[in-house]
Amino acid sequence: MIETEAWVLHQGDGSRQPGQLVLEQFSFSEPDDTEVLAEPLYGTWEGNMTHAMTRNPVDVCRLRMERRIVLGNAGVVRVVETGKNVTRCRPGDVCVVIPIGKPDSQGYPIEVYGYDNRGSVGLLAKRTKLREDQLIPLPRETRYSLLQWAGTSVRYATAWDNWRVTWACWRSQWTNGIAPTPHVWGWGGGVALAELLLAKRAGCRVAMIASNSERLRQISALGITPVDRREFLELSFDAARHGADIDYRTAYAAAEVAFLRKVRQLTDGQRVSIFIDNIGTPVLRATLKALARYGVLTTVGWEGGTDMQFRRPTECIGRHIHIFTHGSSYEGGDAAIADAEAAGEILPVGDDVYDWARIPQLAEDFAAGRIRGYFPIYKVNGA
Ligand SMILES: NC(=O)c1ccc[n+]([C@@H]2O[C@H](COP(=O)([O-])OP(=O)(O)OC[C@H]3O[C@@H](n4cnc5c(N)ncnc54)[C@H](OP(=O)(O)O)[C@@H]3O)[C@@H](O)[C@H]2O)c1
């Protein structure tokens, strides 16, 4: 067995009480011939880690049928030892993690390493083991820092895979081959931001919605139009309250009007052609209203709620295409990393860097919306 120090999440008692990270010894079986023993260097805190801590929508420990788990699905690791059948990486290589826990027949993740994949030991541990198809060695002469790779690589790979499908769907609608230049907007965090960079590179007019000044500054610095969510903060749809609470309904209606006015203003009245929505339920109703005819609604996440309600005739007659994807395959991740390196377009990492001892503080700050930028980092073995 390998013994290591780790920040561990314990199974809940079924009451949906949020969990805590506890610093403990954790053990796992020796890597087999197809696996790698690795030292995590830097990780990035992601939405799914908060979903796991808050046991929302599920208690991931119960889902995995494990009493204690180690989270952490995105970051960079140093390879320590490789099994004798491993060919893609060698001891000493620094790799980004592509968190395919359990792949389907096309190589896409059904379960995510360091999240819902049973038996996986995530990056909140001083040592872990991974399969070689979960690791992409970084270019030796990379132009980016390890902190940048840790913060952005998985988000970029997820965005890259989703954008490939979204762009193909959008373009498929113009049989004469002449597609209009689309307006692409994004709700969400780092994944939406990465996808907007890809859209910009494809020649689209791009805008991102955010609610803090540092994020709005970063969006603008990347050449993306910033849209300040604080102008319509009450835009958070809740069907039950909408039916029962007149004050809520009035405030929501005013926020929706303000949002749609902003959309028309920034799109010359045309509305949005492609809306990247990784938030879900609270913004879906307004997002669909903001979507132009032939519009594409695309998503990889459900930060604010999982359920969708919409009127099928409105969507059909509006010729709206809905796209759902999640993580990338190994090949997609590999292509995305190569693309990020070649394009010189990896995303910035701000001041949100937490030492090993302060990881619980990072969990708290993320859940409370106190992270200033998009790519919060935690240090494991990195300097
Ligand atoms: N990271 C990945 O590779 C990956 C892969 C698949 C799926 N996902 C899922 O995709 C979702 C987004 O992940 P992410 O990493 O891009 O985001 P993130 O970095 O976690 O940021 C989410 C941001 O969304 C905004 N937001 C939250 N609630 C909102 C609401 N009710 N209305 C409008 N905006 C709201 C907030 O931005 P402001 O505070 O600036 O308004 C928040 O910081 C998560 O559910 C995640 O699990 C992520």
C-alpha cells in the first residue's frame, strides 16, 4: 500500500449537511503495470469539488459507495514511477491531468477522476496514482507557467470539445455555406471564458457576463466584451416563487427586462446566436429569450441548477439547437493542450493561489463567491 497525506472528504449522514475537508493519512494500493505513481504539484478548485462538498445534487461518497474520498480532478502532476506497460510518459515528466475516470466506447468520460469515479485518489493528496490515459505530458519548452496550466488545462479541454460540436452545429444551418458572423455570449466561469476565446478566434463577436470587477477587467483584457451582471442581479428564476411571491415576480421581471435590453443593445438588436450557459435553471428562461432564431444553446455544466423547463413549440419554431457535452476525450484533451500552446492563448491566473494548509479556506472562499479571478490554484508539492 502507498501511504500519503491528503485532504479527505467523509461520507455524509444523508441529511445533506455540507462536508469538511480533514487532513489525514490516506492509503491506496500500489500502481499496477498500466498505472503511474505521481506527485500532484498544483491543482485548481473546480465547481464539481464544491458540488461534492455541499453534497449537491448528490453525496459523491455515497454515490461511490466509499466512506472517505480524496477530491481534485484538475491540475499538474510530476510522474514518480511508471508501470512497465506505460509508454506515454516517463519518470520526471510533468503532465496535465485529463480526468477521464471511466471512459465510454469513444473515450469520453462517464465518470470523472477525483470526483465521482470510484476508487480514484484526486489531487488533494501528496501522492496519487493515475492511468497513463489520464496524463498528457506538457511540452518541454512550454511558454506558460505550471500555475497557468494547472488553472486552465481541463477547463480549456472541456471548452475545446464543446466548441468543436457547437461551431459545427451552428455552421450546419447555412446550406449555402455563408453563415452570418455570430454573437456568442457566455454565463459561467473559466470554461465559458475559455470557450469564448475559441469563438473569438473563429471570428465571432463575443461577450461574457460576470459580477465582480476583477473578472470584468480580465474579460476585457482578453478582448471579450464584459457584461456586468450586477445590473440585473435579481435575474435568478425560481418557478415556485414566481408562482407564489408577487414581490419576487416583480423584481425578477424587472431584471429580465434589463438583461434583454442589454442583449439587444450589444447585438444591434439581433440577439445572441450562440449562448454558452453553464449555470442552468436560474438563467435558462432569460437565456432562451435572448437567443436569436437559429440560435444555439450550449452547455457543459449546471452550476446554478440541473433542471430545464422550456416550451417545445417556442424552441422548435425559433429553430434553437440545444447541445450538451461534458469533459473531453484523451485525444480531445491532447489536441486542446497542443492548440493552447500553439495559439499562445492560455488564460490568466490571478492572485487566488492557496498553500496546502489553506485548502479548506479555498473551499470556503469558492463556495462563498470570494474568488476574484477564474482559476483558483492550490499548492500540493509545488513551490
Ligand atoms: N471545469 C470543467 O472542466 C468543467 C467540466 C464540465 C462541467 N463543468 C461544470 O460547469 C459549471 C461551470 O464551471 P466553471 O469551472 O466554468 O465555473 P466556475 O469557475 O465555477 O464559475 C462559475 C461562475 O458562474 C457565475 N454564476 C454562478 N451562479 C450564477 C447565477 N445564478 N447566475 C449567473 N452567473 C452565475 C459566477 O460568476 P460571477 O460571480 O462572475 O457572476 C461564478 O463564479 C460547473 O457546474 C462545473 O461543475 C466544469
